[in-house]
Amino acid sequence: MTNDGTIPNETNHREAELFESISHPTRIEILYALHEGSFGFAALKRKVGLSSSGNLQHHLSKLSTLVITDTHGDYMLSDEGREAIYAIGSVRKRIKRKQGTDPLIVLVTTLVYYLIQMNLPFITGTVNPMTPISALVGSVAFGLIFYLVFSYAMNRALDTIEDEKDSIAN
């Protein structure tokens, strides 16, 4: 970062090249295969499930800064390739986390709220014909509000944790 707080154009260019190199699912699959170990060309082609040697060669050329060859000619990850795997893994964790338990927690909480709303009038002796409807409407409203608040709070907390991990790593 420069003194005026901007990122040098050279850094932007390197980052753009990185994103371009991992912008295809096959390339990500190649990186994950090489994360398991080094492979010769034919073995890597089988591991990734490609039938065309030209196709693999094309993707390897796009991964030139992330994939290198060892002294035996086997392909392996460079240091930048391992960092790319880490970055892709972070994105995958974030996506998985967002698809994870939020809906289940909201559903269970909403059902508990509904049960309380249905049983409270019986306990207090204020049961009327509208009790089931008001409990249902109240629970749906509660569930929506709870989902919004819970999702926002969880995302903020997880973003804070990720930021702290990034600051420690740097």
C-alpha cells in the first residue's frame, strides 16, 4: 500500500492474473489434485478426468505461476499455488457456512416460539378462536425478524474472525 492509501497498479495486476488463472473449475480441480501430491502429466490427466492432453496443457499454461515441475518433471504446487488453495478453501468455507445451520436454527427457534404462543393462552386462561391464527402469524413474523437479525449477527461475527485471521497471517 502506498502512503496515500492506494494499492499499487502492479499489485492489482498480479491479483487480476491470479483470479484469471483460477477462474475455471478444471483449474481449481487441478490445484486440488496437486495439493494431494505431485503427478506426471498422464497421471494428472487421469486424476482430473480429462480426455484431451491439449485441454490439460491449456489449463496448466494458465496456472503457470501456481503449478511448477519438480526435478523429475512431475507437476506440483508452487508457494503461490498453495496460497491459492488456501484462498479457495476460505471461499468454500464461507459459502458452506452461509448455507449451513442458519435456516435450521431459525426453524427450530420459530417452532419453539409458536409452541409458546399456542400454549400461553391455555396457561393464562385467555384462549379464544383466534389463538391458533395469531400464534401462527406472530411466529412467522418472529421467524423472519429472527432470521434477519441472526444472519446479520453471525455474518458480522464470522467476518470479524476472518479479518483477525487475515491480520495475524499478514
